[in-house]
Amino acid sequence: MATTDAGGEHVERPLVTPEFLENRRYQTELAETASADHTLVCLPTGLGKTTVSLLVTAERLDAVGGKSLMLAPTKPLVQQHAEFYREALELDDEDVVVFTGEVRPDDRAALWDDARIVIATPQVVENDLVGNRISLADVTHCTFDECHRATGDYAYNYIADRYHADAENPLVTGMSASPGDDEEAILEVCENLGLSDVAVMTENDADVAEYTHDTSVDWNRIELPEVVVEIRDAINEVIKDRLSQLKELGVTNKSSADISEREIQQIQGQLRDLMNNDQSEGYQGMSLLAEIRKLRTAVTYVETQSVESLRRYFERLKEAARSSGASKADQRLVSEPKVREAMRKAESYNDLHPKFRQTRMLLAETLGIENGERVIVFTESRDTAETLVDFLSDHFTTQKFVGQSDTDGSEGMTQTQQQETLDRFRNGEFEVLVSTSVAEEGLDVPEVDLVLFYEPVPTAIRAIQRKGRTGRQAEGRVVVLLAEDTRDEAYFWKARNDQKRMKRELNELKSVAGELEARLDQTGLDEYEDAEGTASSGTDEAETATRQSDSTGNGRGSTANKSADGSDSGDGQAGLDAFAAESSAPDDEEAGSGEQDEATDDEGTVASAGRDSEDDPVEIVADQRELDSNIARDLSTRDGIETRLETLAVGDYVLSDRVVIERKTVADFMDTLTGGDRSMFEQVGDATRNYGRPVVIIEGEDLFGARNVHHKAIQGALASLAVDFGASVLRTSDEDETADLLEVIAGREQEVADREVSVHGEKQSKTLPEQQEYVVASIAEVGPVTARTLLEAFGSVEAVMTADKDDLLDVSGIGDVTADRIREVIASDYEP
């Protein structure tokens, strides 16, 4: 496993570059554990979690083959891991591929097939899985870096589900220095990623201790200047006034300006109840609450950041208030006398914040007196980061490090700029890196002499990540600046208590790892038993439904009438499943479609010209922007469904050559009625012009009670969609029900009606054959299958158009009805 040479002891394993990795016993032990089962690896920041994953990857590629997938939450971290893997493994550089949003989707699909190791951001892999561009079948090792993120709807969870379901020989490694604030949070991460083993090393372990160094944490308390206090107090007076107005509405008893976010959310809940009951006080209160949120942000800027940051924030508020779609809250706020007074004082204040001077002193001490080489300054605000760079650059070589997105008045950094900045920092080309949170997780910046927190952070995980930037190669120092009697104080105590608890939990986690694994095993057993029970119950229900359908003749009362939770779907109306296998239309003469003739021969038996539903999955094309919901992700995990992602010119989902879906939540629909936004009707108009069967799905509960809108206005909009635009309007209660509906419609279109998916719209560039098929398919809605058959028989669009009925009947799959309809459309006089 390891050899000793003049350079010391190194790891010696297949695929690992000789004499490159120092042999650390704790890393090889963790790697052996992680190679045996799906494992959560917990190791303090800076002690080489990536090396553990790399050793597992090397072992799997050598012993099992396939490819490895490593996921990391940020692009700089992905790039850093890729560089390390290329150096540490004896593979060609092109075998290690980077997947980020900057690589085109089509290029990713091609690169995936040839790669042995893919290192990617999770959002990109999620998109490629939903879009059916890649397969996880041959991935033999999947690593989730910073796996504490695997909660809620984060992409890690979806990818883990797909990996366990699709991979032929899966192995998962989750890595984090801070897996969760408590045992339940850690269990959640393990369950979401399918981990069954836990391997923990702490700084107290003998094998680890020799590689760690003390990191002292100093809390520097700072008193606010009198002018800053006056600005803050003026803003707080406005908050108190708005709270008093909310108090009159009966939604709060709170009158102090230091209201917490939890209390704000409670008020918001009560206001929603008023709005749902059509009470105008709800809308009035929401507007007041919007002001309070903005004012609290202003207080945070002036207390904990700088007066310059506050000035920038005020400028953005004034710009928003002057815009054409300005909210009443913005307009009232900037015209409020006390806010204007605070603005004037901020404009006349010729200093920034005492934290700036304190930062400069600490840097001078570290880089000058103590002969340090590098310092990282972390701040929550990009405004503050940019102001700090300007302030510090007079005395130190300083660069900023921020995320890629542009914000008001501030440009982000591209991935290339981020990487170049980190490389220059590592090489000592500048002394001070001023960073927002983007550099907190995992970035390898060795031998940093000081990590300066411009303000405390409220979570233990982020504090630990920031602290991990120092104390790796030598003793490090962390300083946290804390403005007295401000929100900094609350964050200080919360983070301090959380960190103590997390350190205690991590030590306890190590001692009870076996017990935790047992709980994970039991959870997996319970889920298996639940699945078995559900399957058995589903069989019983299906048999009952069959008996009821046979006895009643119409299926009423069967499980088709039940929703997912078993409740009645309403008034004895058959559920979606009851219609899933029926024909898609009545008799051909009434349906307006030629596909029925095409699939039926003279004896009435089904011909084999179309799809083979057992071999061909149902295809659903989703618009890229629909990934904000869970619908496309849900559909991509279902058997028999193949999802594809495109930037659609028309619609949100395409289910066949004639069916396009416009999905609107109840909130979206109501915005159309209350905000003067006509885009919904424009979108449905586009759908009508490009597809024969446009469908509008309105998703959500309480359409008529969601807003203070007269029911006739809502009914008028629904009537307009159906009558003026010819769209079918369907209702669903939530995303799950929408996904079910899409699956059923797509199945009916593609399996029963034998139609294919075709994406229309001006922005779609079609080949010449596709354009020819599109023209012929539009004749009497014969569809793409018949269009191809006709073009193959006659050779051109012109020949199809000039063919008489007898010639048409000679074509396989064309019956009398279809032939007559084609001739009627082509030969009839145009009468507008």
C-alpha cells in the first residue's frame, strides 16, 4: 500500500501517481471503509477528504472498471478537484472531464461517453439526467463533496436517487467536515444519499493530530460611532411605525424593531389567512411587511457592514421606486421622512465603519509585524467586499473573489477569472483575498496566516468551513469582528453554541457510529417493508377495482377514483388511470384525426406501422426553465418515461406533435389578472398557432379564493382561454398531480393515438426533411407517421398535394376517411 523512499512514505496503489500522495494512515483507513460500502466520511477541514475519495475512485476503476462521478457545489471547487485528480492519477488528462454550465449540453453528452472520471456541479448533472443526455449505468463510484447540502430539493438528492436506481454496480461516498447540526440532520443526509456506513475522524485521533495545528479564534468587539447609531435609530423608528400599523390589523403584538425572522414569518402566515378570506387588510399588511423586510436589511448594512453599503442599498431602492412597475412599498419607503433623514446622514458621513480600520490594523500586524504571507477576509456582502478591496488596496496587494452572477451595480467573476485569482493567490502574487461565501467550501488555499470574518456567520457549518481555510500547514489565526449591540451579537452566540454542539456531536458521532449505522439499516428495512406493503395493497386495490368495474360497467368506485392518498377525487368522476388505455378519440369521422385509419386495416385489426409501446418509452419534452419545479425530475424517474430538455419557443411541455402544455400555478394565473400582465394569453396564442391541441394546466388549490379577485373575472379569463384561444383548461392540485396528468396525456397521444413528439415554434431550426414532414403532417392533422409514409410513397410534398384519392388509398395505412379529408383540404376553394 505504501513505500518508503528518500522523500518519505507515499501511497503506492494502482492508478495512483507514484511518490505523489503522502501516506497518511487515517486517509487509507477511511478509504478502505468507503470502498466497502456506501459511506459518509467525516474529516475536519484541511485534512484531505478529497484524497480519501480519490483513493476509493482509483480502487474502483482498477478493480471494477466503469467511470467515476464526483460532484462539488461550486465551479471553482470542481476545477480544483479536476486539477488534483489529473496530477494524482496515472490517467490521460482528457480522461478527467469537467462538467459545468459553461460546457454546452451537446458537448457534455459526447464527453461523458469517453470520460473515465467526470467532476461536475450537481445542477449540470441533474439537467443532463432529466434531459436524458447521460446514463449513470456504468458509474461505479459517485462522490458527493460537501454532502451536508443534501437536504430539501438540492440536486444531490435527485442524483443519488437516480444513481442507486440506474447504476449496475453503485458505490457512494459522501464527504463533509460538518455533516449536520445534530444526529437527525446527519441521518437525513445519509438517507437522502443512500449511505449505510459512517466513518469519522476527529482532531483528537492520534493519526490525525500530527497533521493538525492550533487555530486560535479571537472576537474583536467594536463600538459603533454616534452618527451610525443615529442612522440606525432613524430607520428603526420607521420599523416600529410599520409594526404599530400591523398591530392595528391584529396580526402581531410586537412593537420592538429587533423583530426576528421567525416572528415575521408568523405575521406573514396570518396575513395570508386574511388574503385567502378576501380581506383587504391582508394585502395592506403584506405591503407593510415588505417595507419592514427592506428596512431590516438597511439596518443590517449600517450596523454590520458600512455606511457605503447602506448608500448603495438606498440607491437601489430609489431606482426601484422610480421604475414603471414599482411597488407601493418601495414608493412609500423612499418618501418616508425618517428614511430620507437617514439617507441624508449617510450621504454626509465621510467614514465607512470602524470595522474597516480594524481590518487594516489586523492585516498590518499579520503581514507586516509577523511577516505573514496571505490573509483571507470573508464578508457576507458583495458591496462590502468591493468597498474593502478599494480601501485596503492603498496599503496591501488585494483582490476580490465573488460569485459568477451579476448584481445591481456589480459584475460577477467568470469561472476562468475565479481560477486565475486563486492561482495567483496560491503563488503569492498578492497578499489579501477578499471573498464572499463562494470561497468558504473546500477551496485549497494553503498556509493562510489569518482568516478574518468581517462579521459573524449565523450557522456552525459555515463558520467551520471558513475557519478551515487556516491552520492546515502551520498554526493559524481566526479573527471575528463583532459590532456591539447589533445583529452581530445574535449571530455570534448562535454560531458559538452551534459549533460547540457540532464538535460534541462529531465526537459523539464517532463513538456511536455503529448505532447510527444500525438506525440507517433499520430505516432501509422499514422502507423496504413499506414498499412491499404498498405493492401488495396496490394489487388488492387493482383486483377490487376490476371487480367493481365489471359489476358496474363504468368503473365508478374503483381505485381510478382515488387520489394518491386514497381520498376520493370528487363526485364519482373517474380518475386519470381510468382513461389511460382508452382510445384517444371517438369515431374517426368525428375526431378530426387521420391516425385511426393509419393504424387500422380493412379487417379492423391494428396494424404495426406505428410505435411499439412495449419497446418505446413515452417521450416528454420539458422546457429548461421548468426545472424550477420538481415535475421534470419526477417524470424522469418513472418507468416508461423518457424526458428531454430543450429551450422551447412554445409551451412548457410538449407531449406529441399536436399537444403542448402551458403550466401556470394559481399565483401565476392570478398575477395575469391583477398585474396587467398579458403574457399568458400571448403564450397560449403562440401555442394555438403551432399546435392542434394546446392545453393550459392551472396548478394549485383555491383558485377562486387565492386573491381578492371577483369570481367573474377569473371565469372570464378561463372562458377566454377556452373559447377565444381554443385551449383545454385543466386543473391540478400540486406538482405530483401535474406530473401524473402529463404522463397520462403523453401516453394516450403516443401509445394509443400512435403520435410522435414534434417540437414546433419559430426558434426551432428544422432540417429540410423535417420541414417537409411538418407541412404534410398539418394536412387534416394526419400526423408525422402518416406524413412520412406519404412522402416515402410519393417522393415530394408537391406529389402528395397533387395525388388523387385512388393514389392515396394505395398507400399503406391510408383509409377512405383520411384520403377524403386530405383531398378536401387540398382541393376545396378557399372561403375566408
